[in-house]
Amino acid sequence: MIYTALGDSITFGENASSFANAYPQLTTSSLCSSSRRVTGYVMARPGWTSDDLLDSVIWRGAPVLRDSDVVTIWIGGVDLANAALISLKTRQPSAAKQMAANYKRNLSAILNQIKKGCHARIFCCTQYNPFPNTPLAVESVGLLNRLTTELAQSFSTSIVPVHTWFEGKQANLIYGYKNGKIEDALSGSLPIHPNDRGHQVIAAGLAPYLIPRK
């Protein structure tokens, strides 16, 4: 089985102690331990928005995706962060609406591109909230997850509810977690990525979804 993980810095493994401890590699190892031969690929970079992932899928993804049996998509966190920062600076709610429209367009195009080029089962991951004590973040992450769910359903793909695995446990699962407020991101660090324990939780939750159907 070939598993390809698409995403941004979370999928890349930012703030994991090593790439081997990032969830795509942990998930691949878990699937291999179940008496399956699994090869894992990662198409992700820190800072990637849904625009960047779409570009990569279109221009560089075909050779990998063509032979993939299962694909996970976890994107939108950077789109969300950019919109939140614009909203904080300008006090204008329009940034969230623009983000939503752009994200919806890009994820639709990504799903279309994958379905057109391969036979893989596709799973869309929801986004956990690294700032649960900021109402704007709660609202924005909720919007992103609703859009992701609606699009996945319209494309007959499955949803992986990652946000439910982190809810109420962010302090233990996020690297550098402070107060759970968006202001924490303005102090020079970005407490938004999973720590090793967070990656383990993701892999443990994700692997059962990816086991081939009989």
C-alpha cells in the first residue's frame, strides 16, 4: 500500500523531535506493523497555504499520487492564521470570508485533481484549535472544519475528526503551548504544532481509517 500525506507544517513535522516522530511516518510504521507492506510519502512544507498545496499537487504531485492507494489532506491552518492576523490588525471581518471562499475553491481543485489522476481513497483531516481560549479562533476553526466537512461530503471522501482528539487536551499535545490565546503567537514563537505526543495521538487515530477495506 502506498500512503501519501498532503499538508503544511504539521504534516511536514515541524516541532516534532525528528521526522520519524511526525504523524505520517508514525502512521506508516503502524500500518506496517499490522503485517502490511506500506510505503509512505509526504508532500508538505512549513508555511504552505491551500494555494501552495494546490500548486504542488498540479505541478509536482502526479508521479506520487498516481500510484497512491490512500491520500490524506490536512491544509488550511496557514490560510486561517493569515486571515486572523489581518482581522486583528484591521478589525475587519471580511478577511475570514475571503479566506473561506479561497479555501473552498482550492480544496475543491485539490480533490478534483487527485480524483482525476489516481484511484486512491481520500481522507480530509479537520483542524484542531491551538487557541481554544480566543473566541475568534474558536469561530474561525469551526468555520474551516465546516467547510472541510461539506467539501469532503460533496466529493464522497471521508473526514478524519482530528479536532476531537485535541479538544480539551491542547496543553499536553501542542509544542510550546502557553495560554491558549492567539496573543501567544505574537510573542515571538508559534505554539501551534503538535509535540511528539500530539503526533502519536494523530497517528493512533488516523491509522484505523487507512487500513484497506476488505
